[in-house]
Amino acid sequence: MRKTLLAAGLLAGAAALTGCTADTAPQTTPQAAQKATAEAATAKPSPDVTQETATEETPAPVALEVDGTLLAAGAINEQGDLLLPLVETGEALGWQADSETTQEETQAKRVITLEKDESRITVSWTVSDNTTKGITWQKDGLLIPVDTRITTMNDVVYVPAAFFEEAMDVRVSETETGVSVVPAEPEETPETTEQAGENG
């Protein structure tokens, strides 16, 4: 009887040490759980598992020559539209540029003013949650009849090439080496009847 009790006590002690009982599976100790978690965290992912990262494609700059001067900030083709740097192109054409930014709670309002001789061009827009809205541009108080569009890339503000053609009276053309912007040639005025008579 004493041997039977001793054997039962030894079995109970062994079961307690190993975490096993007659009718349960092995139990995991807190230390073992932490070790398993650490091993899982440091385990390398399977070669078959790949992670996709979202990449934004930025348009490559195109060489931009304005009135014979090659600018550091090039033109860009974005979604099929030709865009030119607003301030840099304006200054190369002899316009004096001034920029102002006003922060209003969750949005920022930007205004760029270009002045030359007696003319004044104002471009203003609002940026909220990385979205540009409320774009307006005027020349001498009149709206410039060009679809409003603004893109900012590397702190350079870009607007459509048509903006410069309409607001600054220039000619924009694509060449083999890039984009060329030159002042528009003055239109020849037709001779009047009196001038024709004097020349004749």
C-alpha cells in the first residue's frame, strides 16, 4: 500500500513539473509564450510573399527655354497637358513676381502676383488636405480665359502653357530639344488707302 501511494505521488509530481495531466494537453508557460512570439517576430517572410508599395509617378521635366534663356526648372507633360513653371517663366519674360501664403486653420491660401509695366497678373488658390481648389487668375482685373489648373512639384508651381499665351502674349512651341517660349511677334497692320496712295 505504501509503495502504491509513493508511486502515485511520483507520477503526480512529474505531471506537475511537465505541465501535463492525465486528460489535458501540455500547457505553455508565460516564458515559452514570449519566446515563441519573439521567434515569430524575427522570422523572415517566405520568398513567395511580396509586399506591394504604392509609388507615385512624377512627370519627367522637359528642357525649357524662355526668350533664349534655358531655365533650371523645366516644363512638364502631365496627363497630356504641357505645364510651365509660373514664377520662373514669368520672371524670364521680364515680370516681377511676388508670392504670399496665408494659413487659415486647416487650409492655406496662396497668392502669386506678377507685374510688368502697367500690367498686373494675380493667381490665387487654396490648399486643403493636399487638394488644390478655388483657383482664380486675373490680368488687370479681368479673368484670364484659360481652364484653371495648378500643379506643385518640388515647391515649383506649374500652370498650363495656354495661360502664358493668353496672359503674357507669348508663343509656346515644342521643339526637338524641349519647349520654347518667345514673345509673340507684333501683327503687321494693313496699310490704309491713304498710305497706299502716298506710297504709289
